[in-house]
Amino acid sequence: MSTILHAESSPGWGGQEVRNLTEARWLQDLGWRVLVACTPGSAILARARRAGVTAVPVSMRGAWDLASVLRLVGLIRREHVDLVNTHSSVDAWLAGMAARLARVPIVRTRHVSIPIRRRLNPVYTLLADRVVTSGEAIRRLVLAAGASPDKVVAIPAGVDLTEFPRPDAGERIRREFGLKRPVIGSIAMFRGSKGHDLLLEAFHDLRGQFPEARLLLVGDGIRRAWVESLARERGLNGWVTFTGFREDVPDLLGAMDCFVLASTRTEGVPQSLLQALAAGVPVVASAIGGIPEVIEDGATGLLVPPGDPKALAAAIGAVFKDSESARRRAEAGRALVSARFSRDRMMERLTTLYAELIGR
């Protein structure tokens, strides 16, 4: 039984951390032994332990924290780790150096579509035997930063299709929050790049055409209070529901008549987007990062230019005005996820990569 060490220095909780923990659980289900090295007090530390994944607190204060490198070397040797998978900038340096000292292979996962400066970039060259990106758009960014093409592979997040769809749960969610239909929904951390302010503006514009519409915002984060204040300023109290962080994503998607992702900057292939497609919900999303790899405009959803609330409102309105076309796009989206983004397909590619590196 091979042992994989995932290193995650991020203290927060978002799509990247969700994917890390989900894949750790799926690896365990397949018979792999998994450890997660993460910062003390981090969100993933507590959640991993609740999920039955062994999590080890390791202080990671910066890229040149040599004490952390030595602690990670000790962890790798003590636990007989066969491969290290790094995820964020700081842990890519620390766990990457530790893995090199311990002479075990390294996978560096790049989750976000923020451009990488062209220079030596050791975390993608010297401290990585392979680089996994969450989509082709991010793969191109890594290649542009100087990584060798034969070392970089795009493996987007996977979806457990057995959890979707959950239409019966949708009615329960609508009752829980007192929602009338149609329900516009979004699942995203409250960060500046997620475009919640633009979605509020678009929803405000739609109110004249669809006075019964409700907006369901799922998630938490540092900008939630600011978005709530914007909703109050626009007189949308009672029409916008903030759920906070929820783990019953399939149920929440079952309550939505249109899923929207209004991101303005960095995106890979978002897991919430794949889940919405798996649930058979019509999708409207920004044409940014890896989103166009999944949403073909007019075929599997509707794409809008990032940062354009008018276009966002028009696309959401089109979903409600032509429900038959929206249904066909949703069916095509679910078929796409089933064919290309299932849990089984993604895990087969990832474990094959791990096994190849460990075998070497």
C-alpha cells in the first residue's frame, strides 16, 4: 500500500482545499494511505480529521522556513511516504525541498489561473517531477512560465455522479429558506474574484422582469459582510438568501433553477460548476480561466464576458424565458460531466500518474 502526503499551507477553506480533501478521501477509498500536512489551526486540519483522513499540523511560515523543511523530512521518513503532492506556494517550496532531501517524487498541483512570472520557477521545475493543473488554461500558464511540456498534465476535478441529481431535496431546501421560484443560485467563496457584487447588480436588474425570483448565495468568506451590505443598499433584503458554508451541495443545487458563476479573475475548472452540470441545472458563467473548457456557449450553458452585469442579467433572463433550450443545454452539460469529469475518470488518471512516479 503506497502512502501519499498532501501538503497544504493555506489556512483558509475554498475550492482548492475542498478538492484536496475530497481527493484524499477518494484515494483512501481506493486503498491508498493518505496523510495531509497542513498549518496548525487551518480549516483543512479540522475537516480532514472529521473526514477520517490523517492530518498532521506543521508550521509553514514562509518559503525559507528551514525548520519546517526538516520537520517535513522527518514526517516523510517516519511515515514511509512514497510521494508528496504540493498545492500552495509556501508548501510547494517547503514540502518540495523536503521531498528532494528524502528522495521521494513530487507532484505540484496548480489550481488557479493567476499568471506566473517567467523566471526560474523552481517549484515547477526543480521541485516537481510532474505538474498537475486543474484545466488546460492553467496548463498553458504553467508552460508559459517555463515548465517542460512533458511534465505538465491537466486533470480537472472530478464529480461523484452517484450524488446527483437530487430534485426531491430541492423542495426541502426551498421550504427551509422560504424560497419562491425561480431560484438563481451560486456556490462560491466570498472573495473579490468571485463577482458577487456583479451578480447582485444583475439580480437587481432582473427584478422587474421576474418579481418572484430569489437569489440563493451559498458559501462564506472574508467579503460576505460586504456583499450583505450591498444587498441591503439595493433594497434586496428578503430576496437574497445567504446560507453560509454548507456541505449539502447536491441538495442545494436541486433547489436552483439557474446556477451562476460570475467570476472576474482567477478560475480553473470550478468544482461547483461541474456539480451544477451533474445536477442538471442550467448554467450561466463568466468566460474566464478554465470555465470555457466546460461551458460551450449555447451548447452546455451560457457564457458572458467577465465583469459585465448587464450581460449576466440578459443570460439569466434567457434561461427563464426559454426553458426548453435551457433544459437541452443542461442535459448536454450533464452528459459532458459524465463522459469527461466523473470521479472514476479523474481518479484513474491521478492514480496512474502517482503509480508511474512511485514505480520510477
